[in-house]
Amino acid sequence: MDDIPRDQLTGALRRGAVKKHVAAIHVSGKLTLLQRKLSNVLLLNAYDTLTNRTRHEIDARTLCLMIGYNSNDMDTLKQSLRGLAETVAEWDMLDAKGQQEWGVSSLLSYAKLKGGVCEYAYSEALAEKLHDPKVFALINLNIQRRFTSGHALALYENCYRFVRTGSTGWWPLDLFRRLMGLDGSSYYESFKHLNAKVIKPAVAEVNKTSNIIVTPETRKKGRVVTEIRFLIKDNPQLAILDIDDGEGLRHGPVYARLREHGVSDRLARQWLASHGEAQVAAKIDYVEGRKNVRSKVGYLSAALDGDFGALEGGPGQAAAPSGRAERLARVLEVVRARTPTQRDADKRLFLSQLTDGAARQDFENHGWMSPLNTARIAAFWEEMSPGLFDGIAADGGKEAQAGGS
């Protein structure tokens, strides 16, 4: 999920009508911080095929890496998956015909671990709700990782779903306690304790850690607090927008050209929102002018994610051998084909192999285009995808080795 300035959004993304749709899914249960993170990783991994596949898979090693588990601690992973299967998701909303719809489902209909793979599924009814961006908002995993408190992450999740409306609306305190996983605790029946131990610390962490700023407001009956709501606005320091609707971007000629070159719908919309039609069109022109391009998607990815022209001898730059450019294109193409969770795990795994501080910093700055790690990156992906570089001219291999020394 990339950082997208709001002023670059067009079409359906800017329509005021979106404000009519608010998230109405509440997840109850006393989930731990790791269980909440696990739930979000599983959802993101399954999102693209949520409504057309009945089951989803992710390798257990990747899953553990994404949420901070010890990869050998299968007992903890089993316990967390069991907790999600026992957790209830409840919704209450208007359907497309304006009729009130209430429903309830376990968060996961089942989960199993076999052969190093985690397989899991959602109920059909819940999958439809989770996949609808007007109903449920995906949580940015980069933001999620910063949270150290389960209460803070729970507050963020329940507020972020209402970010387009600017307010959660009024919640009775018993509902708020349930959303925070505090129902059944006599200690937190006291608003004084609830405010001091949960609300204030959680608000402080959300405002410091996430892409939104929340402000609590309360209502009283007499001298007793009975309801609470949270006003929500963007955090200018950490403004990250999940692209959940790009209908307006689908009607332009540049989008059509991207699709003709085999770029997926989601990736095409992401590129257009991030870079603008003019820049994307210029890169398409550049790539179409190249001869013997094996993968136009890979070259387009390289052109947009970095200064691909410089690699080919742009203004003020020395021309790089074509072998290096082809290697880079193939790496970026295979990276694009990975799921978001896999891409993050790949980066973490590669970073764990770097002991030199300068090399680590260069990779953190430039990712797979890191000039200080050219040879290491090539070796890493050759091991991950044997034969990835077959057919590339020998000069590319020599250059890559030099670049990584």
C-alpha cells in the first residue's frame, strides 16, 4: 500500500456519496495483540480472491514472520488461530435494497496447519462483507506493526473503518467495552478506570503511531458517562490511504494501455493514482520503444518504481549493460507477482542476511533496486526462483557481481 496524496485522487475516490457507507462489522472477543495482527495479515493475504475462493493458503513461515512469532513456535500459532475461529464478527447495516440486515459469523470458519502451510477460510456471508471497501477497511500492515498495545490496535481498527465519515458515531459504553475486548470485566465497568487504563493510553498510541488522529467525546445521563464517540481526522505526519475504489481511473486511455500490456487492474490503478496519467503514459512510451523486451510489465515496474531511464543511460548517467536492466526487470516482475505478505517477508528475509550497515541502509532506501546489493539481490532471487535469469547476456552477470561487491 503506497502513500497516495489525497489531491491526486479522482473519480469515485472523491465522491461525497462515499460518506453514506460506514463500516458496520464489529469483531468481539478478547483478542491479543498478536491475534489482531494475525487476523489482519490473513485478511490481506486472502483479499484479492476473497469472494471467488472458498479457502486460502499462506506458508506458515511467512505468516509467523509477518506477525512477530518465532517460526518454530507452532503451539502459539495454533492457539491464536483457535482464538480467531472462536471470535464472533457481527454486522448490522442496510443492504443494497435499503433493507436492514443483521448477521453474525465466526471470524474464521476453519484453519489448519499441514506441511508448513496454513489453510483457512471465511464464511461466504462474512467474505462478502470483508471484501466490500464501503463496508470494511483493510488495515495497513506497516502501520499495524508499530502498535505495542492490543487496546490501541483495537481502537485504531474500529475508528479507521469510519475515517471517511469523520466520526464513529455514538457507542454505548457496553458496546465500546465489547469492541475493546473488555466485556465481562467488573473493573472496567467504572468509566474512571476505563478512561485511565484503556481510553487515554490507546488514544495516545493511535495518534502517535497511525495515519489518523482520534479525539474522544462522551455523553452523560446525569453524572454518569453512558456513551462515547471518536472524532477522526487524517494524521498529516503519517498520511497513508488504502486504495479501495478506483472506478474513476478505469475509464482513461492510459489505464487501457496498461491493461493491454498485461498489468493487473489493481496494479494499474495503483500506478495511476501514485504517479499520474502523464508520467505513466511517458513510461509506457519509453518501454514500447525498447527492443527485445521480454516482460513489458517488469520494465514498466522498473520504470515507475525507480529511474529506469538512468539505468539505460539517461541524461547525466552512464549507460548500464542491457543484462543488468533485464535482471532488474525480472526481479521486479517476480516481486510484483508475490502477495503483499510475501513481499514483506521477502524483504525481511533478505535484510536478515545483510551484516554490513551500509548495505542494509541502502536496501532500506532503495529496496530491490539497491545499487550496493546488486549481486546479493541477484543471488537471493536466483535461489528463490531457479532459472529466473536464464538467457540473460553474460555481461549482465559480470556487472551484477561488480555492483554488489
